[in-house]
Amino acid sequence: MNNNTAALELVCETANSLFPELNMRPNELSHPTEAFLTKVLICYLRSFGFRVEPPYNIESEAKDTSREKRVFLSKLCRQVERIIQISFPGKTFTYIDIIDPTVKKTSSTLDVLFNYRCFYKMYKKEILCPIADKLKERQDLSAAIAAKRSELELNKQKAEQMKIDIVNHQANIDKMTVELPKVMAELNEQSKILQQKEMESALQEEQLAEINGQVKQFEQLLVRDTEVELVESQTAQILARIESCKQEMEKQEELFKERRLEIEANQQLIDELEKAMNILPPDVLNEYKENLKLKERMEKKHASIESKHQSVSNSNEKQKQQLAECEKKLKTLKSQIEKDAQEQKQRIAESETFITQQEDCIVELQQSKAQLQEQIEAQQCDAEQIKIVVSSLIDH
């Protein structure tokens, strides 16, 4: 009995030195339970780095008969049995030993497990480091072999793909060889079209220069605003002169009426004197003769006044005609200037539109030329690359 107690105490001391958190007591080992043994085995396996997570509460006193618990305990037994069989290949640890533990089986199993743990701690560096090195070397070699196999497989795939590419490139070369004359013919045709367009562009530039010269000529022919103002000022002066002549003519007409009235009065006086001549004495007759001379002088004066009046009237008529002609010329000049300006603006607008269209056409031709040149260069580059690939494959 004392020997059994000493053995149990030794197991407890070993357990507490290895796993202080267990705080194992001899009475727990002398009366083992499923919860106690499960707790000890879980702590033991975790010390080796195993991930052991029970799917139930091991501290609970309620009896758990779930399938998850049975599966967990079965796996736990198999792991413990494998560790025991490292030292004792014939020794076993079953599911019954954990759900219905006995003192003898439990103490002997824990003694084997704790001894192996002590051995593992003492010699793990001497034993495990070379093993770990060999395992690492084996893993590196396996990885290198796998990489070489992958590289070999990739090279095989590349070789197959290269064969396919060679066939495709050869087909493309044949196709391009067939299409090259067509492309060159099309290029020549496009070059001819481009040259023609360039000639048309040069001709249009000449036309544009000619139009610009015509525009400058029209600008020189256009009457400036200062000249129009000068004509208007001259017209205003002529109108002022005509108005002044009209006023002078009205004064001459009034004077003419006064003279005419005087002549009529003198004529009446003469008639009366002729009636009275037969009865008048010589003195009166002399006076009458004097009056006749005065009448003649008055008539001459009247004739000169009438001639002056007629000349003034003629002058006024001429000035009126000149004014009408000036007004007519001014209207004609204004309408002609407006018409010329409108035509010039229309021509300039048409010229600008034509120039814009030609510039757009030139830009489109240049873009099409650049695109065609890029296509030809791309085809030539593809052909060169294909030739290089084919020659390298032939060399290899």
C-alpha cells in the first residue's frame, strides 16, 4: 500500500513539475474520473503543439452522451495511444480507459506519458534539430523537384505553343506575302491621290492668295467714310447756296412787281397826257416830252431788271439741276458702295468657307496617310518579328 501511494505521489510530482497549471493531487489520481483524465490528456497533448478543443464543457458534472463527445474522446484516445506506443509498442489505451478509468491503468499510462515528456524535453534539441533539418532539406528538395517539374511542364507547353505559333506565323507570312502586293498597290494609289490632293491644295492656296489680292483691291476701291462726309458737306453747301439764291430771287420778284406797278401808273399817265395834248399849251407839251423820255428810261431799266431776273432764274434752275444730279450721284454711290461691300463680304465668307473645307480635307488626307503608313510599318514589323522567330526556331 505504501509503495502504491509513493508511486502515485511520484506521478503527481512529475505532473506538477511538467504542468504546474494542473496542480494534480494524489487523491485525484487515486480516484480518477473521466473529467480529470480528459483534462490531463488535453493539457499533455497541447504541450506538444496539438490543437485540442473539446466540443463540450469538461468541468460539467452533467452526463453528456452526445455524438460529438464520443468522437472527440475516440480521437483523444488514438493520439495518446500513438504516443504510448513510441516507448511501449504493445501497450494500448482504449475508449473504455478514459470513460471508466481505473487507478492502475491511469497511473501507469500517465507515468509512461510523463516519462516520455521528460525524455522529449531533455533530448529534443539533439534529436529533433537534425530531424527538423532533414525534414526541411527534404521539403526544400521536394519544392525544388516540384518547381523543376512545373518548369519542365511549362517548357513543354511553351514548346507546343511555339510550334503552334510557328505554324500560325508561317500562315501569316504566307498571307502577308499574298497581301503585300495589294497593300503596295494600294499605297501607291494612296500616294497618287495624296499627290493629287497636294496639287489641289497648292492650287487652292494660289486661289486663296488671288482672292486675298482681290479683297485688298476691293478694299482700296471702297469709298471711305471721310470721302462720303466730304460729299455730304459739299451737298449741304450747295443747298445753302440754292436757298440763298431763292431768297435773292424772291427779293428781285418783289422789286420787279414794284417797278411794274410804277410803269403801269406811268402808262396811265401817258394815256391821259395824250388825250390832253390837243388842249395843252407848248410848256405842258415839253413837260410831256420829258415824261416820255422818263418813260423810256424806266422801260430800259425795267428791261435790264427783267434780264437780271431771268439770269437769276436760269442760275437757280441750273443749281437745282446740279443739286438733283449731285443727290442722284450720291444715292447711286451709296447704293454701289453698299452693294460692293455686301458682295465683298459674301466673297470673303465664301472664300473662308472654301479655305476651311480645303484645310479639313488636307488634315483628313494627312491623317489617312499617317494611318496607312502606320499600318504598313506595323505589318513590316510583324513580318520582321515572325522572320526572326522562325529563324531562331530553325537555328535551335
